[in-house]
Amino acid sequence: MTIGNISLGDHPLFLAPMEEITDPSFRMICKINGADFMFTEFISSDGLIRDGRKSVRKLDIYDFERPIGIQLYGHLVDAMVEAALIAEGAQPELIDINFGCPVKKIAHRGAGSGMLRNIPLMIEMTEAIVKAVKLPVTVKTRLGWDEDSRIIVDVAERLQDTGIKAITIHGRTRAQFYKGVADWTLIGAVKNNPRMFIPVIGNGDIDNPVKAKEMFDRYGVDGIMIGRASVGRPWIFRDTKHYLVTGELLPEPAVNEKADLALLHLDKSLEYKDGKRAIYEMRRHLSNYFKGLPHFKETRLKLLTTLEVDEIKVLIEEIRQKWGDLRTDDNTSIYGI
């Protein structure tokens, strides 16, 4: 698979952009575990052009995580073009436009998935950004606004005509948010549309290697994007890449391995963010790193409530000492084989 001049090999796996999750620390952990392409947290065009500290900080990218894309969202064409030019200055491999975020405060302003209610503006904005920047431009979107407007097959063609180099499709409408089951049939319809020639990346409900292979085989997508299933489980990229190549399911990482990853993740998070914020954002990962351990409720509660870094590290070391080589489950059971 190739996006512009970026070669990603066969069956690449993408880490989805997620607010307050895909920061540099988590991107490093996912890269170590085999993610082929990653994105920053999505960035507000308004915040970026106004030099907002939080938005500008998200432009920080590092050589270890390349190739990487910067994802932008907004509802005004001129602001998005200006933000894209600023983002280009950070020297990512590509600029991605978010037409998929379902969050109310974003969508109801007409940004993110809100653009699915104004397709002419979506096309105008995309075309303007493609013309303004020298980097490849890609788009991430959804099937449509609701069940009565599942218009992605037509919209994907029109977006392709603007000059984008790839499209990622989440298999839900905006009305679904993250509920129900992702519908990959329409993702497949886009990929198998004879008029489509750019890469199509599928997203939605990929939480194990078996499902990833099934989606590649059944719908012929060029790549797969993994989001929520990677939170506190970055080894899903390692497991999936191994399964795609060998057909063999790797065993669940031992607690020792998970402890090493959790400590590295914590240390890197503290490098990029102030202590309390780093700890707050690590909690969603820590609750999953050790999920499934027996009689774990009390320790888990401590992990998710303490604000002391040293105490968190002591707790992780205690988990290591207590469970060491234990594997919380067999992946053949987890993945339904």
C-alpha cells in the first residue's frame, strides 16, 4: 500500500487518532509493538491558528514515530487551510482531515462528522487544503450522518476527485457514535467501486487479529485502523501482524512483559506532560494493561486513584512480583479460535 510516496507494505495497521490518548508516549509504545502508521491527537484548526498552547503542543512529532500524520478538524475553510499550512511546517508525512468525530460539541458546530450534513462544504474544504499544501492529504470519515443518509460510496468518489491520497472509513454513522456493530459492507462497497483508485482503510470494531484478517480477506481493504482496542493493549498490533503473516495466534503477553510496557509508557508520558495530567491520562491504559488478573479489584482501585508516581510504580512492581509469568488468558480463547 502506498499513500503518495509513502510505502507501507502489505496489510498495514494504523493507530487511530484519539484525543488525550494518542500522545507521543502512547505512539511510542504502539510503534514498538508494530503499528505501521500513526496520527497525532486531532487538532482544532481554530486553536492552532490562534496559537493555542494545547493545540500547538500536539504538533510535536519525533523521528521514532515516523511515518506519522497530523489530523485537523474545523468548520471554516480558511481556518482549516491556514491550520494545514501551520501543520505542514511540523514536517509530518501527511495531513489528515477529520470528517468523522461524532462528539456533540464538534459535530454540531459543523466540524468532524458534522460535515456529513454539508457535503458541498466538505468537498470545498478538502479541495482547498489539497491545493494549499505540498504534503499528501487524506480524509477520515463515517458512513453518513444517520441511517437515512449512508452516502459514503458517493462521498468517497467526490473526495477522491479533490486529490486526496487515501480515505479511512469508520463503519458507523454519526448517529451511532460507537454503539452497535460497525458495518463493513459499505467500506467494502467503497473499496470495490471500480471508480476508486486511492487506498481505502477500514476502521471499526477491530479488536483482535482474527477479525482484522477477516476484514482484509472479505472486503479487500488496503489497510486497517485500530483505535479503542489498542488502549492499554498496544500488543494488538504485534499480535495482528504476526497472525497476518503466519496464521498463528501469539499468546497473551505475560504480566512481566505488561509491567515493562506500563512502566515505560508511564515514564514517557511524564516526559511529555506535567505529572498530574500524565497520570490522569494513563489511568485508562493502566486499567486495561492488567485486566483479567485474579482478585485484582483492590489493586486496580489503587492504580486508578493515586496521584503519586512513585506509588504507581510500586504497585506495578508488586503486580509483577505477584503474578510474574502469568498470562491472564489464552489468546485462542480471547479471539474465539
